[in-house]
Amino acid sequence: MANDWDAAVYPHGDFEPLASNLWWLKSAQKGMPLPRNMIVYRLASGDLVLHSVVCLDAPRMAALEKLGTPKVMIVPNEGHRSDAPRYKARYPELEVLGPSGARAKIEEVIKLDATCEEALPGLGIVCHVPDGAKPPSHELVYEVDVDGGKALIVNDLLGNGPKLTGFKGSLFNLLGSGGVLGVPRIVGFAFVADKQKVRAFLEKLAERPWKAITVSHGDPVTADVSGRLRDAASRL
């Protein structure tokens, strides 16, 4: 398992705090210019919820374990499942969760212990189903408690850049969110059934104050979150 793990490690940064119980880490991907993010949320119990896991080098894995005990792993959709079996092998007691709409695809590589909709509310995490996504919705938006308020953990429904260079980078820029928080064009093509409903979903989220939003591709948003959500909705 160690050799398989090491082969899946790509250049990555450190865990960066967004709150006392929420962190993000950016990693390169094999054959793709677009970085991906791993999100770590610590429950009141001290246990960790891992979202969109990324294989890390030994110092960063040690840093992860210093944050708490890995307890729950969310496989956010079928496109973010590749490293999940490695984490399950490393942490056999890890509870594996995924959205009900993506269960069949996720279970091509790893079996779920339960769906997010079934298990996460009991941990105090709210699952928002994006209205207007092609049924069944292949991913969810997660609402978590952080210092002084709430944060949103989003997977592919929203991206936040970055602007990339080179031929592949230019292609991803065309398919992405234009370097700002928004619904990436490729997501709109593949997973949005009704743009008006998705726009209304984002506008409804924007009615509430948020401390932060994380996305799986691009930097988190920590300032004027509601305004950025309204802007993302307006450009859909």
C-alpha cells in the first residue's frame, strides 16, 4: 500500500486554516493543469471529516493527524474518487460517505458505508441538494459550523479560477468559471438541467451570511461571500 500511496502523491501545499476547525490544501493532479483541493473539517468530538481526499507526503499526513482523528471521508462525486481507496486502506475504520445520486459510480471503486444524506445530519452537517441539477444530483453542498457562523463546502458546482497558462490551461480556462467564483462552463454543460433553478439555489444561499466557501478547484472565498454568490448566480 505504501508504494501505491507514494505513486499517487503529486506536488501540494500545506493545510491552511479558514477557521479553528476548517482547513484546505491545494494539490496538483496527474495529467491536468487544474489543481484540486482537499478540505478537512473537525467535529466537536475532535474527529475529522475529510472531503475530496488527496494523497499527501509524510509530513503533511502527520500534520493531518495532528488536527484530529480521520473519522469520515466524503467522496463528493465520481470525479473525486481516485484516492479514496488508498485512504480507506490507510485508515480501515474510516466511514466512507457519498451523495446518493453518485453512489453507483463511486462504488465502482469503493463501497460506501452510507450516503451523505443518511449520515451527515447526525454529525450536525446540513446537506443542500442543488436544485436544477440533472437528476439525480451527483453532488451536494455541505453546511458546517465554524467560528462565529457557518461555512459552505462545495465540490464542482462552483469553481473559483485560477487562470491557467499553456495550451491545456487555456482549454481549462474556457471550460471553467472565468477566473472568478461561478458555475464552470463544463459543469453547466454536463450537470445543469435548469439554469434558472440553479440560479435561484445560489441566490437563496446568498441570503444568508457565510464565513467562507470552499470549492474543489480554486481558492476559498472568505470576504463578501454572499455578494460573490449573487454574482455567480447572475452570470449563470
